[in-house]
Amino acid sequence: MATARELPRSIEQLRVLIVDDHDVVHWGFRLMLGQQRWVQRCLSASSSEQAVALAARYTPHVAVVDLFIGEESGAEVCAALKTAQPWIRVLLMSGAGEISRHAARLAGASGFAYKDWPAPKIAEAVHAVGLGKEVFEYREQAGVHGLSQRQREVLALLGSGATNPEIAAALHLSPHTVKEHTSAVYRKLGVRNRSEAVQLAQRLGLGVPTR
């Protein structure tokens, strides 16, 4: 009989751990994965500490980890899970930013997916990673400096002095999604904070207003 450290990749049912700091994401994944015949159990954690504790107790086969979890990065959470439970497979996921294949693999992840993929495609990615496969499928970068149209809209509102809740209201997004977009903007522009992002965008002529 296989031990937890020797989980067979041909297993018919998988235990899945969702690591995200947004309740709606947990609810959505539980609803979606609960309909999959291959899902034995779906667990939820909102931090690396909770994720590691649940992984130790329930030995999930695959973890779906958000790229931005509070003050933690998904890569850090992935590394913590792999250190504590080396056999676990990790699929990183994001609603805004991206992580390169190289960086994801360095953290121990076996894939990257977008939250706005159709539910069947997300479920297929989770299943594939859980069975030992890799799933890396990226979109072509669009816009100036790799910023999407939505990220440029967020950047422009940052430049106007709008707060994250105000940006969320203006663009009809959740505060969580705005935070993801903001983090992606910082990373793509190579800056550390709002002030640096706005100053650089103004110098590059990205249409950010001067206050």
C-alpha cells in the first residue's frame, strides 16, 4: 500500500487544497471541484501557515495557490508547501499578474493558470497537475511594457490619487482584484510602490495624469 510520500499519479480521486485569501474564490472552487468525479475532498486555506498545517493533516495531492495572498506571494507559499510536504503538486493561479515558467518551477510549482479561464479548463489544469503533469499556458503580453488595458486603467487611477476601494468602484472590480492588478503593475514596471509606479509611468508617457 502506498504511503503519503508515495502517492500514485494514476490515482482516481484527488484531494485538493485551495490557498487564497478571498472567500468568494474558496466558494467558487468548492462548488466547481465538488462536481468533479475525481475530487475526493476540497480543503481551503488563507495563508501559508494554514496551508502547511492542512497539508500535514490531510496530505492533499495538489494545491491551487493564488499568486498574491495577503502580504505573501504565491511562490513563497508554494515553496513552504514543498518544503513541508515534498510530494504535493502545486498549481499557481492569478486573476491579474503572472509568474514566469522558470520562477514557478524554482518555487516548486508544476503549473500556472488564469482565474478567468472557463471552469472546465481550470478543473482540467488542477486534475493534470494532481496527476503529475505540468500546465504552463501563457497569453501573449499586450500593451506598453506588458501592461494589459485593465492594468493601464488601474495605473491611470493610481495616478489620479484614487484609493484601491475607489478604483474598485470605478472599474466595477472587487478590491481583491484591484490589489492583484496593482501588484502586477508594480512588477511589470519594476517599481516598489504606488509613487514610483506613477512617476515612471509619467516619464514613459503612459497617459498617467500629473497631480
